[in-house]
Amino acid sequence: MTMSPSTWRIWRDSNQGRGVVHALAAFAVAVAAVASIAAQNVDVEVDRRIHAVENGLVPFTTPRCVFEADSTGSANSQTLRDRMKHYKVPGVSIAAIEDGKPAWAKGYGVLSVGGDTPVTTGTCFQAASTSKLVTAAIVLRHVESGILQLDEDVNVYLKSWKLRENEFTRQQKVTLRLLLTHQAGLPATDFPEQEGAGAPSLIQVLDGEAPAMNKPAIVECTPGTKWLYSNLGFLVIQLVLEDATGKPFPRLARETVFEPLGMDNSTFTYPPGQGICDGEAMPHDADGVLRRPELPPTALAQGGLVTTPSDLALFAAELMSAYAGSSDRLLSRETMRQMFRRELELDPEMFGVPLGEGLGTFLYGEGEDLVFTHPGSNSPGMNCWLVGHPGTGTGIVVMTNGAMGEVLAMEIIAAFNRAQGDPGSP
């Protein structure tokens, strides 16, 4: 039974009522105090882990440290600032995921050498090939909706351009599954352009026609018989998505991924528009010399994402939640199980560790020890690493603006792994 407001006031003002109300007020104060202490303890624990990362970097020895905590002692640990100086990397931004959600983020250094604008958690970096993980999620979302099929000949979807038929495609058609796993037989190539001739269109890039100067997207071996990392393959995916939906790729990314997940500082449009970022980090070469960005405005799906570690942490956390079956805002659990299933094993000699290839992602371990990742590196000096552990709900995103930032990021990730595995670390 509930009391009306007038009855409540009469009861409250009685002796018995006043006593109970005072007791309830005291209880509320006690609960608030306990909650405050708990929050302070959480803050202290987060600060401890941040301190452990910032002061626990060990010179890189093996890529295995990216995927599992090593036993390296702290005797030869160095600070993040020292390692940034060593690698001539002016700026670093980090976002960590703990208990399945973004936990902390922090920026270090400056946007460009010689400047004084600091890197913040809102500073945008180029995600480089980590973009492929987002592209894969867009593809799988459209597979779920029935617009695309993973094992259909992509020429069925392509309207504005077609993959050329040859003796290899007559044996096996190119599919989205083969493109996502770098098994389509398309060449590996960068994307040089004729200087001063303007940016090539996406189709000019695919055809290798001026002002593009890259190899054309022509299948060079029977699809499905060889793994060959191909940026061109993801440009074919970009055109499949655009032709099948009638929407430009940046809009697809915004509607499919960025808006549903609240990734407000992410775009596939370059340069990013106003309001997207709190400044943009500039690339630096291996000597720490400031260089101009070389991000192409039309070739996007393979490496054109501009974002922050905090936004990518939202994305990675959502993938892990979907994999656990606790969210379907982006993809279902069944689809995530497909994405994180090995399509093939890669030669350990290539990367120094045993990796598998999932749908648009690299995989390490299995079961509760599964790790998904995708590094990225854009010339002349922008790097990104995203690593997630679905079994523990932990992960980290590291973005840098120096050519040697990829190695620095691996040292940071190793320090993060050690901090997670050692509750007594400093």
C-alpha cells in the first residue's frame, strides 16, 4: 500500500515519522559516503594502472608482447616520455577498455614538432589500416540486412566498374569473404599519384590509370589459393558497398557505425570537417621531421579513417559486447562469431607470432584467450594499434604521429598487458 502526499506529510511530522525520516536520512548519507569511497578507490586503481603503463615500457623484443602479458621485470623499465623521445614520436594518444567498456584515455606530446598544441583525448589521428576493421563491420552489417552475401561473386553487386575476367577468375570468382581475408588474388600496392595532377577517382585507382600510379586491380592468381595483403581488395569492397547501397562510403560509415555508437570524432572524409576533432595530429618521418599528410580523398576503406582512440575504444568494446551476446547495436552475436572465426592460418614467419585471419581482422589464441587486432601504418608517419581480449573485456587503442610509432605502440600495449596482469605493479 502507498501513502498519498498529504498522509505522508502527517506521518512524517509525527514523532514516529520524524524518527524514521531521520534514520532514512542518516542511511542515505552513509550510502553516499560508501559510494564516494568506492568511487575514490576506483579512481585510485585507474590512476595506478595509468602510472604502470606510463612508467613500465620495456624496449621491444617480440610482437608476442602485444597479445599476452610477458614476464619482463621492471628493472629496465622506461617512461613513455623517454620512449617517445627515443623513437622521435611527437604525439601519442591512448584509450583503454576494461570490464567491457572504455575505462580511461589520455594524450601525450604535441600535434606537430616545434608546436605547442598538446595532444588531447579529442585529437584526431589517422587510423590507417585499422580502418579495415571498421570496413569489415560495415560489410557484415549489410550481410545481416540481406543486401550483400559473403560468398557471392562481387561483380553481381558492382555496377560502375567490374573486376576483369581472366583465367584465374574463371576458376574461382572473387567474393567479399575472399576480399576481407586477403585471398582474392589482388596485388599488394601503395597508392602513388602524379604530383600536381589532382586526386584520382576511386575507379582510376582501381584501374591504375593517371593520375593514379598504382598497380591495377587485376587478379593475379586463383582466388582462395594464396594470402596476399591487398589494400586494393578493400577498395573493391568500398565500391561494392557504394554500388549496392547507392550511398557514398563516408555516409555509410557514419550511418552504420559512427552514429549508432556515438563515435562523434570519426570520419572517412578528409580533411575532417569542423566539429569532428579537437585538432589533427600531423605525421612525422623516422627522423622526427614534420611532413604533410598524404591521405587520399577517394581511396578510403583500406586506410582512410580519421578518429580518436576514445572513439575506436567504443567500437572495440561494442564488438566484444556483441561477441559475448550482450549487445546487438552493430552486429549480432552470430555475426561476430563469424568475424572472429579463423578463415585461415598465417605463416608465423611473416609476423613473428602465430596469427589467423578473420573477416577483416587478425586473430591470436582461441577460446577465452582469443585476441583480435588490426594495426595500421600510413606514410609518411601515422600509426594505430587496436587490440581486444573478448574473454576478459579488456583492450587498448594506441595512435601515434611518428613513423616509428608502430614499435612504440607495441611497447605501450605490452606495458598495458603487464599492468592488467599484475595488481601489485607500481
